[in-house]
Amino acid sequence: MTDTAHSGDDNTYRIGAVARLTGISVDRLRAWERRYGVVETRRTEALGRIYTRGDVERLTMIKQLVDLGNSISSVANLDDEQLRQRLQQDSRSSQHSTDLFTHKPVRAVAYGETLAALLRSSLDRLPGILLAGAYHHFDEFRRHLASLAPEVLILEYAGVYPDTVDELVDLLARSGAKRAVMVCGFGRHDVFRSLKEHGAVILRSPVSLEELELACRYAGESPEAAAAPHRSLQSDLAEAIPPRRFGDGDLVRLAGIARSVECECPEHLISLIGNLSAFEAYSATCQHRNADDAALHGYLHRVTAHARALIEEALENVAEMEGLTK
């Protein structure tokens, strides 16, 4: 199942995609909607909450203002024009671009075994990207970069490593591009952070075409704004541990109800949540055993908690569709 849905001719996004694009965690986004009504919530029976491209750009402006020190309550009810004016008026954002997404097509060159083929076959759905070239082989891609003069590099990596950072710096220098969009699978948190510091927007694979186009159109920060709070299009695992939505008693009760429906998905999701919660608790305890294990088990605790929160969200949607009650 993708994070993008289509309603008529308008592209719409599920909450997970919105979280990645804006840098607002799913839990925080839900809280902002519930408490402040930051966007008009739309729901479908099949997909739950959905958001438009305008919602994504509005939420991006709100996130930037909050990062600059404004309280969410002071900006949540401003309309889009007022948000742009607030960004212009804020003395702390004087070095920031208020137009976070360029409105003209960007010239891009892509590399990746599956990404190149996908882009070539989908250009009619990507009006914001002018594809100057798409390559399956890295050496060919690297050799042609300078002559293609791209604004953005689109790169696909199954995994990233410390030497990937050096490779990115070399590719940007060869091409003259100012930024890169990297569709990645696995890697260490510090490597992802370093890639972002060198001009990359990180999207975790799999990625939708619309999400990819928005990332390419993201104008980024000016060099003078480097010292300002960093804006990420990826959810930050360093955020607070998401609270549990289902206690052990809730899971037991839901499991009993789930057996009355033909679909086995609720039972599988309940089992996954139980296992993840158990490992989450185990990791939280292990990180206090000795100093050498603290960093590793702290990382495992955060990753498992965020995985558990995603599966809990899936269970909420499935339970609603199957007529179960929490």
C-alpha cells in the first residue's frame, strides 16, 4: 500500500507521507490537528486521514515558524497568506526563503536501478521535474553529469555508509547541482545526518512519485541560514518516544473481537504490537545495564518504539474498517 492516493485530479497524501515531507512526527501532527485544527482533516473509508499538496505546504510553513521559536498556538489558525507574512516579518527568519517550494520545473538527473526506469515511465505524472537523464549504471551516470547541468540529483541507494557522504560531495561538485534527493533503504543515523548537512533531502524507500516531486521542488535553506534550526523532510528518531495507543488489556480485548471477523490482519497486527512492545521494554531496560551498551540499546529502544507506533496506526485503521472498537 502506498502513502499516496488520488482523488479526481488532485494528489493526496496519507499521514505517513506528510510526516516525512514536513518533518512533523505523526503523533505531533495528530495532536496539532486535534488541539489547534492546523488543517482541515479529511477522511476516507479506505485510507483514513488524507492531505492535499496545499496542506503539505501549509504544514511546512507552520513547522518552520515553530522551529524559529513561535508557539504553535500563535500560528496554527493563521491563513496561508498570513503565514507567509509572518515568515517575512520574523526577524529570526530574515535569512530564510519564504517560498519553500519552487514553482518552476527543476532540471534533474537520476541514478538507480529501479528509480531510473520508474522516472522514465512516469514523466507525464511529474510536471515539476525536467528529467535530463536517468541511468542504471553508476559509471555512466557519473561520466555524463557535468554535461547535463542538473539543478538536482536524484539518487537511489539500498544502503548508505560513511563513504557515501564523500561520494555525494563528489557528485554535487562534478554536476554543479546544489542539492540531491536520496531515496535510501538502510544506514546509520549519523550517516543520514551528515548527508543532509551536505545538501541531501532523505526519503526512505519505498517512495511515491508525488513525494519525490515535492522533494525535488523543495527550495531548501540559503547558506546564511545554516546556523538556524535544521528543517528535515524525514521524521527524526531522536524525538520523544511515542506513547502506546493500546495497552496490554486493549490488545487482549481486541484479539477476542478480531476472531469474530474473517480477515486475519487484525490478529497479525495485534501480535506484532505485542512483540514490539515487549522488545521495546527489554531495550529500555538493557540500556541501563552498562555504559557501553547504552547507545546501542537506546537506539534500539527508539527504533522499536517508532515501529510499534506505525503498526498501532495500521491497527487503528484496520479496526475501523472491520468495525472493531478500541
